[in-house]
Amino acid sequence: MVSSVAVLTAAGSGTRLGPAGAGLPKGLVPLAGEPLVLRAARGLAAAGCLDGVVVTVPAGSLAEFRALFPGDVVPGSALPVAVVVGGATRQASVAAGLRGIRPLLASTGSTSESGACADVVLVHDAARCLTPPEVIRAVDAAVRAGRRAVVPAVAVTDTIKQTGPTEADGAAAVTATLHRAALRAVQTPQGFAGLLLEDAHAAGAEHGGDEATALSDDAGLVEAMGEQVYVVPGHERALKITTPVDLALAELLLSTEEGA
């Protein structure tokens, strides 16, 4: 039976979230009273297509994160959870999550048909905790159907300019205006054949521990190997909560839905 596991990254800090994130890891920042990481995990469980979730967290907050998952499952579900220490970069954290998949599946009696840590691996960000379950299912289904690397994305509505270096006064010269019809804003979860993602992380490991050289998403690692990445429709609800404005928008969205 094909196994599918999510790596949920929550090892970042909440410093850019202003007062709401002061002194907290980003995954523990509350959104309408519930930590981002817990909302994201509930969304993964609601998709109904996963065999487990590995959550990557800061080393100093391991106990706090584990306390969110009593019985080592996502609350309100039977989906198994393992909480592991992440790395100094997102890339390093995902690599740590991949290493945590085999023990998690072994503890549940599940296996991988392909010999990978899991046949399908979804990489998700706690900061995109409002991603609808149908997006998660669509990414998982596309990988199961044979697309070895899949990302959800939405059309770009802003005009995008490419610029040169920023000058002393803060200005930068425009070097090109990109044709937005061909551009997409990528979201998570990103989905991969497990063997491919393990190979991509092994190939990029030399640069994965430094923010200056690590890649910001796993699709980039796969692209660097010459592998084709495919896009499936994302959703506006899958916004990334990075700033106080993002947090306020997410809270407004939740309050609007609850009042509907």
C-alpha cells in the first residue's frame, strides 16, 4: 500500500510577526487562540490522505510542541505525529523531517513500497495553516498518479518587475517587466515521490545549513537535479502568515467564516 507522510516545518521564529510573535517560535504563535502549527496539523489530518506527520521544531521548544499532540496524534484524529528538532535553515529542517519519517512509519506498522522513507512526501509550512484540505488532497493525488514533483500555486495579480542592485539611496533600476500570465505564486504543501526528495536533499546537503546558500523551497532542490516540477491549482486561503498584516488577515478570514 502506498504510504504518504507530511513534513510540517515549524522551526522558524516569530520575530517578523511583531508583538504576537515576541519570544515565541513561529509555530506557537496563536491564530484565533490556536497555535499555527496545530491548525496546520489539523488541516493535514482533515485531508484524509496521510499516514503520518513529522513536525520539525526549534530545539529549545521541543517539549512545548510535543505537548500539543497528546498521544502522539493530531488532536481530534488518529493521525500519528512525530515531533523532531529542525535545523538552522528551512532546507535543513526538511532534511531532519525526512529522517524522522522511517521511525514514525515503523511505529505504526506502515511501510514504503518504493524503498524510500515514504512513497509520497508532502512538505508543508505551519505558516500556511489555512490551506484547504482539498489542496492537500490534490497535491497528494497528483504525486500518486505519477507526477514526481508537484506544487500548488495561484496566478499572480500584481505587475512584477525585475530589478538590478539596490543603490545607496534605496532605489533600484528596473531591468525587465515580467509577463505575469506565465507566473505563479507557489504555496504548500509541495508533494514529491519520496525517493526523489531524498535524493534532492542528499545532492543539496552541502549548502543546506547556511541561509546564504540554502534553497527556500524543496521544488528548487528538485529542479536543480533537472527534474520536472508540475503545478496544480492552489487557493487564496493558503496565505503565508509572516507579518502582523498577514496574521490580521487570517484572523479576519476566520471570523468571517465563523460568522457566515
